[in-house]
Amino acid sequence: MSVRVIVGAQWGDEGKGKIVDLLGTESDVVARFQGGANAGHTVVVNDAQFILHLIPSGILHPDVTCYIGNGVVIDPAEVLREIDFLEKKGVHVRNRLFISGYAHVILPYHQILDKKKERDPNLFLGTTGRGIGPAYVDKVDRIGIRMIDLLNEDVLREKISLNLQLKADQLAGQEINRDVMVAEYLQFGEQLRANVADISVLLNKDIKAGKNVLLEGAQGTLLDVDFGTYPFVTSSNPSVGSACSGLGIGPTNIDSVIGVFKAYTTRVGEGPFPTEFDEEFAKRVRSWGNEFGATTGRPRRCGWFDAVLARYSARINGLTGLAITKLDVLDQFGTIRICTGYQIEGEFVENLLTDRQTISRVEPVYEEMPGWQQPTSDIREFEKLSREAQNYVKKIEELIEVPVTLISVGSERKQTIICE
């Protein structure tokens, strides 16, 4: 029996979907613990691409049961779209997917409010506009609507009426029909009735039964609402603590925590980025790495690997292993830089300060390493990588003080090097 947690250790888009899919081959259960449809996990299987926003990547394995926990905010229309998409691809979902009745639901007014806020230049953060933040706001404000409410017409109508009343000023000028909304979400509830369950009960039973469990987060640690580069963060906690609160299990059940890093760094949207490339170089790397958001299609900002950020993520999450993705994107580099520390007004610092004012002023300190300039995508053993590629991976291990257990050298499942 093992309970492993997979977390993004940078600003999201690290390639968690592939890692979860890969480790899903040895798992009985895969559970998603936070975030919403703002996530975009891409998995390539036999040249077929699957982009999943809410359903755990483990669903692509026919014997794996998948859970969506109470820490996730649910867009029921998106869940049904993904189920339909997967079923048409021959992936049976209905009897293997269960959603917490305590998970909060995204309503149309959440998306309206999200997009309205993004249009304000003083409030713009570069979010996906999918209503994630406003849904979490309602959850904390104790006026949220949960999946279990979609199964009770009286409760749902009362809660939607209350929300529309409280948000009337913010929604002024918008065409919103309460009765249509109630009917639509009751229908969503009916379509998903068989999939709504108490995930805490199910998951704890699985753990006691000795099943292999994989817990999957969305986004990345540097977007954590508490520990990220605030205010340019998401509205939940993508770090490891949310695996417990977002699924209803105790921390003593967790055996290992794997942090997923790209071999370089990317982020989407606004916010500080100390190792960011200049735009001309970023365009080239973006092209080599297909660095466009799976959810929004937006181009990702690109930069060198930042060991300061990486050490911070390792500490916050208590990482026991590292998964390095997209090593193959660096195949064309003659020289590779890696950020080992920062300077602030001439003073060297090794630890990350995430407050906006400080991190915006840091100057990265780089160490240069020779590139390997040869393809890695067909390599399956660490020892067969060039000496330069091996040294780069070992340098990351040395700087973070956590062992690399897996290296991805392409989007396909088979394009992976297992280091354990």
C-alpha cells in the first residue's frame, strides 16, 4: 500500500498530467484535491491527445477509480463534457468517477464576476475567467452551493435566490434568469447523481484496504494563495496540505510527495518572474516546448530553471522526490543557465521572498553549464544520457537536496526515464 501526492512545484503547467497518467499504471485510485476547470492536464497516449480539466488523469487506465474531492470547485457542464469526450474515445467513465457532494459548484454568475474583475486594469491578474476565484469566495463566505445541493430543488432554488440577491449590484445589467438556472443545474445534478458520493469515506476505506492511491493537485506551489507570489496566485492551495483538507484524509496516511518541475521555468499571466527570458528567446523556447496553455491557449512566459523557487517548493511540500519534465526541450541549447540564488541590492540570498515588492527587485545569480545538443527523446536510461545532460539533472538534485526519480523526455508515456 502507498499513498503518493503529486504537486506542481513551479507556477503550474509543469506536466503533472503525464506524471499522474504514468504513475496511474501502478495505482488503484487517483484523486484530485483542489482547483477547478482552470487546470489543463495534457496526456498523450498512442498519438492521441487528451486534455482534462477536472477529471483526474488516471481515468485513462481502465482499472483505476477516480475521485474529485471537496477541495475542488466543480463546473458540472465541464464534467459532463469531459465524460462525453472520454466515452466517445472508448474510455469508460461513469462507473469509475465519483465526486464529493461537498465540492462547491461554479454558477454562471461566478464566471460573469470573474471576467468583469479581469476587465478592470486595477484588478487584472490574468486568470482564466472560469469563475474559480468567485466560487471559492462564496465557499469561504458560507453562501456557496455544493454538489449535494443540486439534488434538492428547494435548497438549490433558495441558495441561488440568495446569491442573486446579494450580488444584485455587481450583476446589474446582466441577463440572468433564476428559474432557467435552477432548472439547468437540477438537470446537471440528475445527470451526475450516481457519481456524487462521500469521498472521504470512500478514500479512507481504500487506504485501509491497502490500495495504491495517487493524489493529484492542479496549478503549482508558486500559485498557492498562501505561499505563492501573492496576489498573482490562484484561489486555492496547490501545495501538499490541501491533499488532506481537500479529500478528507489525515496527513499520517501520506507516504511520499513528488514535486513536478520543468527543466526550465514557465508561468502564465501576470506576476514576478526573476529568470524570465527576453521575448525573442522566449518565442524560440515557446515554439520548441509548445508552451501554450492547455486551458486558455495563451502563450506561456519562459525562463531559466530557478533553484531558489525549487528549494522553496521542496520545503513547503516536504518533497521526497522530483519529476523533471521537458528535458528534451533543452536539447538545442549550447549553454544552459541555472539560477542558484538572488541578489537584492548587492546582498546574496538563497531563500525565496514571495512578497510582490521584494521578488520584483531581485537579480538572479546564474551558474552556466554546457548543453548537450543531442536528442534525448529516445533515451530510456539515465546512464545513456550525455554527460552534460546527466550533470544538469545532478545539479538540480544538488541544489534542491531532493533526488530526481523520474525524467520526461517527450509527451508520450514511453518517453520517460525512471531513475529509482
